[in-house]
Amino acid sequence: MSDGATRTDLEQWVRAFAQQVDDNKDLLTELDAAIGDADHGANMDRGLKAVLVALEQDQPATPPALFNKVGMTLVSTVGGASGPLYGTLFLRFGGAIGDEEPVSPARFAAALRAGLDGVVARGKAEPGDKTMYDALAPALAALDAALSDGAGWDVALQRASSAAESGRDATIEMLARKGRASYLGERSIGHQDPGATSAALLVAAAYAALRDCA
Amino acid sequence: MKKLINAPEDVVTDALLGIEAAHPELSVDHAHKVIYRADGPHTGKVGIISGGGSGHEPLHGGFVGLGMLDAACAGEIFTSPVPDQMLAATKLVDGGAGVLHVVKNYTGDVMNFEMAAELAAAETGANVVSVVTDDDVAVQDSTWTAGRRGVGVTVLLEKIAGAAAEQGRPLEQVAGVARSVNANGRSMGLALTSCTVPAVGKPTFELGDDEMELGVGIHGEPGRERRSLASAKECASLLVEPILADLPYKKDDAVICFVNGLGGTPLIELYVLYNEVATILSNHGVQVARSLVGSYITSLDMAGASVTLLRLDDELLKLWDAPVRTPALRWGI
């Protein structure tokens, strides 16, 4: 396990996330129309397109600089709750990932944990509130478990992604307690959470971009 | 979708150009989408900024001017502005006496204003105090939700706190007045139709010809309950009774009665509703000291209305009556 992810690999993760959001932006907006305000797809897509432009203009040299740029760009361009939440996730990820390359899967998992802690601090979400946390927390748990079983990038991220998708699907039956969906009370039940859906795309993008890091 | 626009993605930008062209007393920072008083900042005066998603006009940009806001940040349609915008606005209006942020209680708005206040403190050392409005009684179980939404009270608060700032009061006092407005105000709204977000192109939710949605917010988010369409008299009761019971408002309380259109309802219907609301208040012995009728906090083209009551003391009444000169509210000058 001496090898790992380079800055370029990590940038591919961000680019894959941007692509997945672009491919699914209508779905994200449709899910948001049911229990929110019908803008999650458009907002995330606008923010991630801005990230791609920012990365073209100026290539950050290190993983922390890369994620600092991604986070600040999202905070400045997404708006809503998703801007501060995804922005904080990437900023904290960047603060924890370290300069050293290549990045081991354990360091990646620890940085993602720091990102999730940032999301919780900013959004005060708890398990079962029907938010992005409900996709990310199971993904992190699966990632940690797989790594302590000795799994490499491929298997660990595959399990993380599948846990994120199960977590996302589990939001359908949840009663929303955060964000605009919470105003619906019981009527939020039966709808998949758009934030958990985009969060599952983030983990799926990690699997797609980093699975071949040996 | 039929809308008087050039392109869905240019609506906010084009509207800001229009505001600048129509109101020479206002300036616009187009890069940050901030509308601000051209004659500011005012040395020694507390600056007041607000902001939120676009689509609620005239809130907030239409309330920039003497006796009300110093600047307003325009987000994308129904999307909170980003911290860079509130940071820019804070710098533009800081006359050395500190800056009040007026924030409607929505998850995104609260988070973005929080980040902006952190950035302002770090970058400029500006003294920022935030006041959050959360007056919507339609959100009942607020301990289990993101809390009550900030709706109609925001308009009244911006007017009253603006007057306090114009008198040269210090930041803590202006914030205190603002908190008092929020504490004494309650609102509730209903929709007869959905609204259509330009970038989406179709109504956010479907509502039958014989249906209405009770307890809606201002972003096309569905309300708490769907009911059969009712008369204005019945609607007034559905809106006012929960408001009265909530604070509660009592016999002989003096109030501002604010009947607000959500964008697609004509003024004549708002007056029909106002009459029913006033009758209910009179039956309860609640004294209407001042009224405001019109579309001031809207939800794009949504048909429907909201009612806001604000319990007044002499101080709040004096501040309400103080001169104001903005595109959307203007008296005493």
C-alpha cells in the first residue's frame, strides 16, 4: 500500500463529481421540487462549473490548495444551504489531507471524516434528519471498516459508494428535520432527499476516479 | 411558461440593471449583486443590510433608501446570496457605527450570513450583529424543524429598525428594536397557485382549480395543508385565528395589520381580504393602529396572500411613522 492518490487523481475526483452532477441535475432539481424549492440541481451544477473554470485558470499545486480552491469557489457560487455545506466539506477536507503525495486511503478517509465533521458543525444535522449526512455518514463508516479489513482503494470505495446509496435510499422514509423540507412535516416522508442524493454522487465519483489508485 | 424576460439565466442581472436605471438614488455593485444607497456610507450611522434569494421583490432591494436599508444582497431566484455578497455590502455601508444583518430564518440564509459575519470580523474588524426573523406560525413544531420561517415581519422590521438607525441610535439599540419587532410579529400565508421559477420553466407544485395550499412559505415550497378553495372571509379566518392564538394577541392590543400579496394576486382581492381580516380583528377587540396593503414580500407569480400582525408600543409606532424614502415604501418626506 505504498502507492496512493496523487493531486491529479484527487482533481479527477472533483471533475468526476462535476460530471455526475451535470448528468443528474434534472433529477436533483426534481427531487428538490417535491420537498424543497426546486433549485438543488441548478445550484450545484453552477457551482461545480465554476470550480472547473477556476481549475483551468490556476492549477493549485498541492492537495490542500486544490481543495481550498474547490471549497471557496463553492461557497462563493452555489448559495442556499448547499454552498456553505459542500464548501465547508471541501475546505475541511483540504485542511486535513496534508501536502504529502501520494495520499493513502487511510489519509483520504481521515480527511473525509474531517469534512463530514465540518458539515455537521455548520448544519447541525443529526442522523436520520433526512440530509446529506445520511448518505455521507454510512459511506464513511463503510470506508473505515473496509480499510481496517485491509481493503485497498477499489474495494473500500466500492463499499463506501454502495453504503452512500443505501443511506440515500433510506432517506425516502425519513421525516425531514432540517432545511426547507422540514416545513412539510409528515409530508416529507416518501421523498428521497436531494442533498443525500448529491452526496451519494460525491462518493460514487470518488469510486470512479480513485478506484485504480493501487 | 410565459415571462417577460430575456433569458432565464439573466433575470437577476437584468433586473438589477433596471433598478439602477429607474432609481438614481441607488447604486448597484453588479459583480456582487448588491443594491446600496448612493449617498452612503453615513458616518456614525449604523448600517443595515439584508438580502436573500431573488423573486420576493420588492423585498429587499426595493427597501433600500433613507429610513430603511442601506444595502440589499440579491441571490439567485429563491437561493440565498453567498457570503462574498454580504461581505461586500457590509463594507459598503459601514460608517463606523457597526452593521446590522437582517436575516430571514432559512437554513441557507442563516449559514451564508454566518459565514459572512465571520469573514467581515476577520477582514475588516467590522462590528456585525445579526437579527433573524422567524414569524411564520404555519411552522408549528419548530423544535423539530429548521424553525419558523422569516416572512412578512421582515418588511416591518426593516422599516422600523431603519428608522431607529436613521435617528443615530447605537448598534445594540437598533438590534434591540429589531428583535422586539420580530418578537411581537406573527404571519401566515396561503397560495391559490404555485409559482414558476424561470430556470425551471414549469410550476413548482400542482394545485387544482378548486384547491388552495394553506401555510405556504415564500419559495414555492408546499405548505402544511391542502384544502378546498374557500371564500375570502373563510381564508381570512384560516390565516388570522392561528396568528391571534399564537402570540397571543389580546383585546386592546394595538397592531399594524399587513395584508400582503404573494405576486400574482391583484390589489382588489387584497382589499377584499383586508376587510375580512379587519372584521375579525375588530371582533377580537384588537385595535388596528396602522395598515399596510400591497405586494411587498412575494413569491414570483404565485397567487395568494399572507397576513402579518405586529403588536405595537408607542416607540414602535413612532418609528413606523418616521420618514422613509425607498422605491417601495415612501412617506413622511
